[in-house]
Amino acid sequence: MADALSAIPAAVLRNLSDKLYEKRKNAALEVEGIVKQLAAAGDHDKITAVINLLTNEFTYSPQANHRKGGLIGLAAATVGLTSEAAQHLEQIVPPVLNSFSDQDSRVRYYACEALYNIAKVVRGDFIVFFNDIFDALCKLSADSDPNVQSAAHLLDRLVKDIVTESNEFSIEEFIPLLRERMNVLNPYVRQFLVGWITVLDSVPDIDMLGFLPDFLDGLFNMLSDSSHEIRQQADSALSEFLQEIKNSPINEFVKLGGDQLVPYYADILGAILPCISDKEEKIRVVARETNEELRAIQADPAEGFDVGAILSIARRQLSSEWEATRIEALHWISTLLNRHRAEVLLFLNDIFDTLLKALSDPSDEVVLLVLEVHACIAKDPLNFRQLVVFLVHNFRIDTTLLEKRGALIVRRLCVLLDAERVYRELSTILEGECDLDFATIMVQALNLILLTSSELSELRGLLKHSLVNPAGKDLFLSLYSSWCHSPMAIISLCLLAQAWLHHLVAYQHASSIIQSMVEEDINVKFLVQLDKLIHLLETPIFAYLRLQQSKAFRVLKTRLKTVPSYSFSSEQSKWTSGNSYSQVHRMISGSPVSEDGDMDEDLRSVQNGINFASRLQQFEQMQQQHRMHSKSQTQSRYNSTSSSKEVQRPEEPRRPSPVPDMSGPSSRSSRRGPGQLQI
């Protein structure tokens, strides 16, 4: 300290901390001259003392004017040292860099000015501090004071010039710092970073392309920045790299990146997928090309390829508002399933719910892709069962999904996973379904799909031979158990389960089921389903039925159509069961049926082991459960309405009004009511 005080007059030191800029500037010129004389004399010890004085007593002073004076003094000392400044930079640069974070914006401004003057003197010797300077400039690029920002930009341009002409710059030491800063979201910092990437890429001796994986994801993130200017700069940089890749001896990005890409797969993909849906076409093109390049890489989990991280990114992007991004996310999941199935299944619980929700996606293309992914997962029996159970659960809690996408989902799964396997599993689940209303709706939907979808033609063909083919019989019995939830579905199944020559048994059973529906309540839902069945009988699906036994078909159809809104008397019931019921069988030409409706031994032999009497009992038991459930619901609504103060009941479907009695007194029976069905 004494050496420094003896070298610099007290008046100079006093002016160096003056509040007036001109006095500080003049004092700095005095310091420059003094240091120049000391350098000429070779007195570096005294120069060191002067620098320490300027650092400790001025730049680290609590007084802002002292700090300003210290900064301008250090710059002046560097100018005085000229070519000998390099040996003192370890003392000069750190206090200046420290001042970049000063709370006083004017001090930060003078720090930029001081470092600018220092850099002009030392040029290439400045490179040893590059990372520290870059980090400081990165922060100053987002400074709240526009004057500081302006000064930082001037310094930044000078540093870029120095770096581009230096042989001492180490890209290997700089890249980790760049990679760390690429995640910053501040728009000014992003501009600063893109600027440096572009400048360094323009230097022939610096191989930025080789380090592209380290900052590529950051560039792609910038493509979604709110600032149009930043998006353009990022796009320009990416386009330049893409052109370099095309012009390089290694013609593909994959080969260029090599193993370096593997640890950054998830980060890069997280940046690319949103950009695939960018509103600017150039960005979309670059994102898609890069995405395809990434997917072509045959990475292995043993080499650090993180399947879980990729799945996490894909799952997150399934919630994107953009269809193109959701589609590509599904392609990635599908790709991983095909390449690393065992690893993907380990993370199945993390993605399964999201995949199920994706079945409600507004895009049909997305839904079809989701089904392909589900089908791939469901190749294992356990996962297949889980898929169908969850699917039924989703249909139960989301009736809109069943109404709008039910047919699409079931038909596609039947193609991807084998129709018989899908229908058997669905039937097993629905047989034990506790929600009887849902079970009825679901069975009716599955029955309609079974009867009308081209994808299920083979399944229909198998069922048509239920009475002569063991496989058809087994499928018939498998579906029968759950189809019992819906009378109309059971009738359809029985009419479908016929043989060219031996159809009588199935028809008889269908007729028995129709007869049993005498106990059913007639409501809107029942009539709608009945109407659908009648229309189905007119479709090509049942053309064989109309062609085989047109007379019997007319009888059956007539019986279905003549459903009144009231029940019939006991006499009518006897007439129906005693005449019309047996008449159906007698009208089937050549059928070996006795007057009392019994079948002979030859007919029994074509039943293929199906106990139709037992099946009818099974159907009636299921329908009894439905009747009890319906009564329980009606009673609950009645109790709820009775306890309410409102006189008007909530709106609910009304039963059809009784049809006026046109048959005379004999039909006025105590049994007649609005809840019975006449066949």
C-alpha cells in the first residue's frame, strides 16, 4: 500500500473517487501515465501495488463513486502497461467482472466500459478469461438498464472479434457452459446465445457441428419463443446446421451425432415434438426431418438410452393441443414398443392411463394410432385382459365415448387382436357386470357391431354354424352368457346361430325367448331396441333367414311387430302359447315337430350339445335381475319424489298409453296392464 501511495499522489486518488466524471477521467489519465513509467522502469512490484490499491480501496469500496473510479483506474493501468499487461491480468480482470453484478447500474455500465478498454489492449491474452466473461455478458444481456445493455452489446461484439481471430480459444471448454445456458427462457439471453452459436459456427477452425447435440434441443425450444425475431434467428441457425450436415462427408445427422446423441435423446425430442406443429412451415419441416433422423437411430438401453425418459416426453405430448404432435408422440411409443418391448412394459403403469384417455381424442387418426399401440401392448394375455377391463371401465364412466367411438374402437381392436378373442373377453367381463343398465347398453352396442361390421364377417360365419361346428358352439355359449342382458341381442344371436339345414333349434329358442318377454315392462328403451331388431331382420345380414324359410320368417317378424302397449288375458296367453307358438314350428316346412311342439330324436342330434332349455333358464334369470333392478330404481325415484315439496315430477320417459280395447269383454282381464308384452 505504501508503495502505491508513494507512486500516486493523494490528489489523483482523491479525484479518482470524485462524483464528477471529468475529474475521475483526468485522474485515470494520471494513473495511466504513472503505470507507463513504472512499466518502462520494469518496476512490476510497484505496478502490482497500484493495481491492488485500485482494487481493494476503490472497486470493492462501499462508495459507488469509489467503485466507478477504481474501474476506470484499472482500465487506465492496463492501457499504461500495453504489451506487458498480460502478466497482470489475473489481478485486473476479476474485480472488473465482479462489478458486473453491482447493484448500481452506473457501476455496471463502467464495468462494461472498463473491460472493453482492457480487451482492446490485451486482445488474444484475454481468452483465458473467456468463460467468465461470457457468463457475465450472458447476464448483462438481460440487464434492466438499457444503457448497461447497450454497453454490454459493444463489449460483446469486441469479444466476438477477439475470439474469431484467436488460436487459443477452446470450444471443448466452452460447450459445457453453453449447454447449461441454453435452457434460459429470457428472450435477451436467447438472442445473445444464438448470436454466439452463429458466430462460432462461422469460424472455419471451430467445429460447432460436432457439438450440435449439446445445444440442439435449446435451439428447437427457441423455435416456440413468443418473439418472432428469436424464432427467426433460431430457425436460421438450424437451417445453416442442416445445410452443413447435407454438405458434410457424413451425410446424415444420425451418423454425425453418433453416440453423443444418446444421453440427450429425451431433451431433444421434448424440443422437437412441439415444433412439429409450429405455425411456420420452415420450422415444421426442420422439426420433422430431425424427428425422423432421431427415430432412425438404433440406440440401446445398455448404452445409456433412457426408454423411460422418452416415454415420459411422449406421454406429456399426448396432451398437446396440436394433432400432429400427438400423432408423432404415438409413433414414438409404437417405435419403442417394437424395439424395446420389455423395457417399455416396465413403465406401462406410467403411460397406460394416458393412452386410455387418448381413446377420447377428437382426431380419428389419433384414436386409430392409440388402438395400434394398445394392440401391441395387449399381445401378452395379462396386458390384453387389462386393456379390455380398462376399456369397459372407460365406456362405463364415459357414455359419450361409447356412443361416439365405441364402434370404431371395438372394430379396430377386432382387426388388430382377433375378433373372437376380443368378443370372448368382452363377454366374460360383461357377464359379471354389476351396473345392469350399462351392461345392457354395452351388449346392445356389441351386438349391433357383430351383426353389421365387415370386420366381423368371419365371426358371424362361425356363429352361423353353432349347431354343427364345435368352435361355433363354444363361441355361441361364450357370448350367450352376457348377451342375456338384452332380449333383442339374444334373439339376434339365436337367429344368427343357425345352420343351412338345421336351423330349427335356434329358431325355436329365439321364439321361446320372445315368448318369455311377456313379463317385460314396455318402456321407451325397450321399444327402441325392438324397432332396431325389426329393422335388422330386413338387412342383408339376415337375408339367409328370409330365403331359407320365408313363411316362418314372416310369422316371426309378425310376432315381433305386433307388440301392444298392454298385456293380454290368461286366455290370450294360452292361445298364444298353445297355437301361435306351435304354429311357428309347424309352418317350417318339413320340420319334424309334433303337434305338441316336441322335437324328435333326429332333431335333437343337431343341437351340437347345446342345452337350450338351460340357456333359456339362464336368460330368464338374468332378465329377472334386470326387472328387480328396474323396480328398485322406480321405487327410489318414487320415494325421492314423494319427499320433495315439488308437485311436478322431474321429466322422465312416459310409457305408451294403453291401446283402446277393441276385442270385446272377453279381453278385459285383471292381468292386463301397461307392463306386459303380447307376442
